[in-house]
Amino acid sequence: MGEEPKQKRKRVMMKKSKHVIIIGGGVIGGFAAYYLLEKGWSVTIVDKERFGQGVSSGNCGLIVPNHILPLNSLSTLTKALKWMLSEDSPLYIKPRLDAGLIKWFCQFARHAHPKAILRSAKGRHALLKSSFELYPTFMKAEKVDCDWDTGGSLHIYRSAKDWNDYRRTNTFLKSYGIEAQALNRKDVLQLVPGLGNGISGGWLYRQTAHLRPERLMSGLQRILLKHGVQILDNCPVQTFQHRNDHATGIVTRDSTLGADAFVLATGAWAPEFEKVLGCSLPIQPGKGYSITMDKPQKFPGIPCFFEEQSMVSTPWPDACRLGGTMEFSGFDSHLNPRRIGALTRGFNGYFHQWHDRGNKEEWCGFRPMTMDGLPFIDRSPRLKNVMIAAGHNMIGLSAAPGTGKLVADIMAGAPPHIEPHPYRIARHHK
């Protein structure tokens, strides 16, 4: 008899639990679900393909709190003009008339001045710092087997000028509590044997972690399912149903699903919902490539950024991955062999007598690129119960826990653990 009132109270609480539908089963949607569960929400995730696929699984698995600077800079614009029409350069823009892309590049250029770069750096730093602190807690609590490693990363330079010039960036990062160690050529070769004689130096970051992203997503899916999250794969969303200024449901290919609130976490595809959400989301798909293979004997034992080629290598116990390049070709999912070849040639340019073992898995996916390097984490101006969390550029994996927690804070009406102002949608109208 003494237990009955408690049981009744528990049932009432469960009935009052609010239901949220998260559109997008990538790393941002997954962590939003994780932290919304902590706030007591009932969660459903819908994805047009399968949970954890796409750019959330094919990236190089790096957690990089030092990547606070956006791509916007005069240096990037200069390189872009030199590279953009070459199919095997680090940046390639497919020649075509695309008014949206032209407008986006104009916005990108307008944000390449020091004041805008500093504003973006502050916003990126807050998300990256939060996530770098949340990841170890998550790993310890959930025991996710994803080759989690906190051994740091190395930025390698062939150009002595570029290596020395990075000192200015390092000085800037120090003000955010992030500092790299300068390594001369001898130090770099000792850390990564097999590098060619053309290396001038490197910068070693201790504050870097890496993991196997597809295994993280598998583990996250297991955790969410265990806690009652419903995951609907192969369920493309067509639009929102709404009444006045609130969404009441989503229309999928096969049905209509209702909920109390919604989170749009569809990455590069978020602009498809601009009209119904009452806002523009200037996000362009920036196609990246990766190659996964059995780890060769002389493969670097630490994640390495090869600066002149804008590419990275990541080691895991039983495999390795090369990744990089940026291609603006719309939603063309064609796996361009010249772009894949550029990754292999770029890596070979840094190493002597390096040979892969074959057994390659080649991949490409769409990074959601915004005009200022910051994501949109904000409520829809038209539908007040729809949160937008999209546009994480190349830091989606690095910023996912901080983003998920911020989404949950805002939706629960709790004090946000980081300042949400930098990620507002209205900023690009100024």
C-alpha cells in the first residue's frame, strides 16, 4: 500500500513528459537527443537515410578545440582564386551558374575582415571548449567503444615561411587558453618517422582528441535506443504542419507525426525548410572526401594536418583514414576519382616510400558551410517550437556535445551553459 502513491505519481510524470521530434540522425541530432533525454523529454529521431551515416561517419574523427578560426580570411580568398578551377586542388568550385552559391561567396568575402573573424572565433571557441569538456564525461559515463584517444595532433609544414607565420596564430590562440609547441624539423621527424626531407617544422597540440566516428555513432545509437528513443530511418521529411506560430507535426513520405517541439538538425539540407520556417539559412554543401584503409606500418601514430595540402591523417588501432579537400558542386554525390587521387598524392608528397595495403574504402559527404564559420542554433522566427541546429562547417563532430546541450538548455527554458547569441539566425541579415 505504501508504494502505490509513488507509482501513481510516476505515471502522471510520464504522461506530462513532452515529446520532441529531431529531424536528422547525424552527430548533432544524436547529441541533441542525448541531452534532451537528460531534461526529461520523450524523443523521436527521423532521418532520410540511416542514423549515423553521411558526414557524421565519414569524417576523420578529430576533436579539435584549436580550430576556432573560421575559413574566412584574405589568405583563404587568395588561395581560392588560385585553386578553384583545378579539379585536384584542395579547393575546387565546379563551374556553373548558381545564384545561391554566388551570393554565399559574397557573404563569405564580407566576413573576411578582422572584426568578423574575431566574432566568429569567440563563438566557435565557446562551442569547441564546451564539447571538449563534455566528451570525456560522456565517454566515461556511457563506455562507448570508439577508439577514443587524447594523444594530441601535429600540424606539419613544408614551407618555412608558413611554419614561422603560424606563430602569430599561436599567439592569438594563447588568449583563449590554447597553445601549441613549436617543433623544428628534427623534432617532427623524431615524432613521425618516414617524413620526407622537405619538412620545415610543425606545431604540436596536446589539446586534441580523436575517435572512430562511425563507432561513436553506433554507440550513441545504442545508448539512445536503450533509453527509449525511437529512431525512424529512411523517413524523409517533406514539410511541417503548423497552426499559427507553432508547428504541430511533420509530413513524411509515408505519414504525419505530431510532437510538442521539433529540432531541425539536417546539416547541409537545412535550407530546404527555409520557406516554412520563415528565415533564410545561407548554408552551402562543401563536399569532403576520405579514404579508409588498413593501417600501413609507417603510418603516423598521431593525427597529422598537412597544411599545404589542407588534408589530415588519422590513425586508429586497426585502421587509418586520410581526409580533406573542399568541393563546391552542389549536392553532386559523385565520387570524383581525381579528388580521391589528390588525397593519396598529397599524402605521398610528405612521405618516403609509403605504400598502402589496398583494401580501401572511398567516401565523400557534404559539410554544411555557413558564410561566417558559425552554425545556426536558434528558434525558427515563424514556428516558435522549432529549434534549428545546423551549419557546423567542418567542426560538427568537435562541437556536437556543446551544441546538443545548448539546444536542450534553450528548449527546457534553463540558463544556457554557453551564450547562444553568436549562433542566432538574424546575424546574417546585418
